[in-house]
Amino acid sequence: MSPLITAGHRLQLNEIPYGPPPSVQRALSAALASANRYPEFLPQRLPRLIAARLGCEPDRIVVGAGATGVIMHIVQEFGSGAAEVVMATPTFDGFPILTSMAGGLPVTVPLTGAGRQDLAALAAAVTERTRLLVVCSPHNPTGTLVPANDFEAFLHEIPAEITVVLDEAYVDFVAATDRIDVFALLDRHPNLLVLRTFSKAYGLAALRVGYALGAPELIDRIARWQLPFGMTTLAEVAVRACYEAEAEIEARVAALGEQRDHLTAGLRELGLCVPDSYANFSYLTLSGGEADRVATALAGADIHVKAYPTGIRITVGDRAATDAVLDTVRSTVQ
């Protein structure tokens, strides 16, 4: 489980610091022998593979080029033509950017002071022009979690004709007892879509594999935007191999969780505000000149992070990266 060797510390994109497990690398290497062959015209095997793993029917799965690719198809179908798309701010950059690209209007709602999405304010932002609403759990960039009961109560407040996206890109870092039972919710709320990715815990960011779960009617509407030959054969090979390497994937997730807790505790010991994170990053809540000083110091130490108006998101790396972050922040704030 040796980390990839890179210049400085890449802690801005929420990548994991490990390359694919050896068994996954071997599977990918073997698949390269058939690189002269086109993949499926439209993906069928990969949705079946994911569905079998999750215990659902394949017609409830649509895949795309990472979560970003799936989001693009979702906003093309539900968020175009000047439709309003309600979301928190800050949030995953893909939602406002892709909504605007599709011709929709992002409607943003500030987070609470604790770095949580304000579900009541999100519901209140819905108008007759709203067609899509986004909730992230764990939230990007703060790492906070939406409790299952709160989310279901929220769904009851949203009109059935509005599609709700639950972005679970980081769900693999959440303990099973804290996860939302999405299949129970999907049965009760056919306007719900659940978004997931293999870019984070599975470490397949370069291969671009994401998917959405939903009612077959919604999945069909999203799938019609898929690009022919758009999903590579390598994506299918890698997902299958990762499923077979489950023990190693889980060990990596556990190691990153320990490192996240170490990073969070170290920042709090410096008197800084850091929300409890359920993802593979910590959010340092800062603003104004203090945020600028810390961001500048981290950049000077060749530590790459993601800055927001309300703070700095720091991806969890290996122990060397964590120590480098803590040493740099300590020298800046004390």
C-alpha cells in the first residue's frame, strides 16, 4: 500500500494517495492487449456489474465518465433551458459549472456556520422554475453528513416533479451505521437520484467511472444523453477487479480515516475550527486575511489545497503529507 511518489503534496482534488491495488493493475495491463477494439456502443455490462454488486436491477443504474459525466447528463435532462437548480454554496464545483454549461440557472444557498447544508433553506429556495435540487452527503467541501431522518423529512418537503440528487461520492468513507438506506428511499421517492463514483475510495480517478441510481424512468431519461463508445473497456475491467480486491480497498479506506482524524485533531489543537468530516478530507474554516495567509504558506511549502471563501479543504494524504500540513499551518497561525 505504498503511496504514489509525486512532487510536493497534491491535496486539492480529493484523490487517494495510493495507486490501484496490484491485482487491479494486473487486470488493467492484461486488458491493454485489446486496446485496438472498441468498447460497447452503449454500456450494458458495467451497469449489470454494478447492479449485481448492489443487489438491484440494471435498469436502475446509469454510468458515465466519472460522477462529473453523470452530472452533465442529469443537468442536460433536468436543468437546461433556464431551469433553476438549487444547491448549497460552497459545494462540488461541478454542479454550478455544469448547470451553467447546460443553460440552467444555479440557485445557491449558504451553508450554516457549522459547515452543514441548510435543508430548510434549500427547500425554501424552490420556485415554480426549479427542476433539480442537489444535496451532498458527505458534503464537499466540509465533509459533514446529512442524517438519514433529516434527509427523508426534507424529501417530503420537495414537490414530486422536482428531481433531487443525493451526491454520495464519498459514501465509502462513511461507517455503515451512518449511511442512508438509499434503496428504501428510492422506493418511496421516485424523484430521487443517488450519485456515486469510483474516483475516490476505489482510486480510479484517471479512468472516469461514475454512476447514478434511480427509478428506471429517470435512468432512461439520463441514459439518452450517453455518448456512444463513451465508456472504456478499461473502466469495466477496473471496477470488476476492485470488487474482487475488496479487503485491500477497505484497508485503504480505514487507513485514510485514521489519517483524516489525525489531521483534524492536529488542526484543532492549534485552536482552529474544523467540522467533523466523514470523507477523505478535512475543512479548515477560515476567512479573510487568515485564510489568505494559510493558503499562501501552504502553497509556498508545495502543498496544494483547495481554497474557498469560507475556508480551505485539505485532502487526506499519507502521514508525510499530514505532518507537512500541520507543520506549515502551525508556523503560520502561532
